Amino acid sequence: MTGLKKIMGNSRFFSAVAVLVGGTIGVGIFGVPFVFAKAGFLVSLLFLVGLTVLTLVLNLAYGEVILRTDKPHQLVGYAGIYLGDFVKKFTFFTFTLGIYSALLAYIVVAGEFLNNIVSLKFYLSPGSLGTVFFIAGALAVAAGFKALARVDFWAALFYIAAVAGIGLWGIPQVNLSNFVLFNKEFWFLPYGVIFFALTGMSSVVLQREVLEGQEFHLKKAILFGTLIPTVIYLFLALIVVGISGDATSTEAVSGLIPFLGQKIIVLGSLFGMAAIFTSFINLARVLQESFSFDWHLNKFGAWFFALFPPFFIFLLGVRDFIGIIGLAGALAIGLHSIIFVLIYGKVKKLGHRIPEYSLNLPNWFWYLAIVLFSAGVVLSLVK
């Protein structure tokens, strides 16, 4: 107990936890209640618990990879070091696919949130408002809005505040009859959406940087940083599904209007918009820098290819928020995870330094993980 108090009193430990929480909680949080409502609470809870355990193991294993390597990289860099140039290029493809999917999801859900806000005064379609959001975000990225793009923790606080506000306001409206345990028609729907919402692996690199000189705290920082988002997602799902039941909307918020009124929904949408805007800029800058550094594109070319492909897809009419993040979670993140397991197998033999901790899980666990991720990829394409 004394040891835990000592850790929690360490401001850098708290900052490291916050980095992973802020890097994990994103637009995916708004899709979680919908899949709980559609697939059933029991099956969705099983997916949430199972994927949390799997994500925790992957995050801890990634921490070990980082600690075994003498210089920090992101997954693309580790793929090049331990698996070769071809796998590095394929990893960059899955990395880009995942970010494009996330940016597209941000544009779609931003249009819905803005619609919730402006509908009090006038009407503009969510598609038009999503375009306005994209233009503002693209201009911010072009202007080099670095300070705003790196406030992941504060963005996460906006999400948490919105969840707490909706929860406090809505608990009296919760109706137990709204909870359906299982719907076989949509049983697989939670997999990709929840996996997408739980993924924050790239932030583990930043955790190590925050804990420089105190890397022995990294394992516990990853543990807390992985579990906190799960608790928040479960709380939000309980409140939203308990209130709106079958009427739960894809982005969780607008479906609450008949039950909680327009004002609380506007407040939640404002919080969500502030967080989404910063996260959109952050992800776009990461991809812009990757195009610049890895493919040697000039500033305009890197900016254009980081931002406009998902916007063009949006203009073509792809507006299914749940479908976008579900496919991204099952396909892009699933492929990412398979590659990571292969990296982890190599780093045990080829690592540059002795890590502060090591998982020592049996080989059969990693083989099973590859099978599960592969099955997820196949089922996402089939369904």
C-alpha cells in the first residue's frame, strides 16, 4: 500500500498515465454505446473485457519493445528495425489506413455534433457542417497549430466531463428494460468499434519519454492508462443505453435529445467538438510528418495527402460512423497488431538493452492472438 501511495504521489507517473488515457480516448468513445444497444449488453461487455485484456497485454508488450530498443520509434520504425524494409512499408500502409479512417470518422461525427449545436437557431445538414469542420481543421494544420494539437490529456478531460455531465443529468432517466442482453444479428458489431476505441499504443512511446530515468514505473503507468478508458466507456454505455435503449444514436449524443432535452445535448456536443478538433489536428500532423519524413514530400504535398483523401471519401457519401470505426478497428488495427506480435517475437532475441520488465508469456498465447486478429480481419471484410 505504501508503495502504491509513493507511485501515485509521483507527478511524472500521473503524467504518464494521463498521456495514455488522452491518447486512447477519442472519437471511438461515442460509438461504444451504440454497439452495446445493437449487439446486446452482455455480448458487448464480454468484448469490452476481452479486448481490454488483450489491449493491456499489447500495450505492456509494446512498452517492453521500447525498453529493449536503444532509440525511440513508432511502430513503423520498429517494423523496419526488426522485420525489414518490406514489412516497414506494409506497416506504413496499415498505419495510414488507420489514420485515414479516424480522420474520416472525425469529419462525420463533427457534422453530427455541430448539427446538435446550430439546430437551435437554424438548419444545416451534417454533411455541410462536416465540410466546415474539415476546412477549419485543415487550415489549423497548415498554420502549424502545434500547441493545440498536443493537449491530448485536456481533450480527454473534455470527454470525461461530458460523460460525467450526461451521467449526472441522466441517471434518473435510466430504465432497466432498455438493456437487451444479446442480439445474434449484430453479435460481431462490437469487435471493431471497441478495439478502435481502446487502441492507444502509439502513446506508450510518449509515456517512456515522460518517465525518462524512472522507466521502472512504466509497467504500472500502462496498466492504469489502459484500464481507465475502459471504465469510462462502460459508464457511458450504461447511462446512454439505459436512457435511450433502441433509440441510441450512432454517436451516442443526439439520441438523448427526447429524454434529456436540447440544452444538455448542446453542452455535451460542445465538449465533444473541442476534443475532436484537437485530436483531428494531432492525427493529421502525425501523418503529415510521416509523409514528409518517410516519403520526402514537400510541405504542401505532405499536408495534402495527410488530409484530403479521407475528405474526398466523405464527399463521396461515406458517412457510416460505426462502419468506419468498426472496419478501422478490425482491419487496420488488427493488421497492426499482427505485425506487432511478430516484432515482439524478434525483439526478445535482437533487443539492444535489458528492459525494466519482461512479460514472459507462453508462445501459445501469441499464436492465439495472431489467430484472433486474423479472424477479426476476415470477419470484418465478410460482414
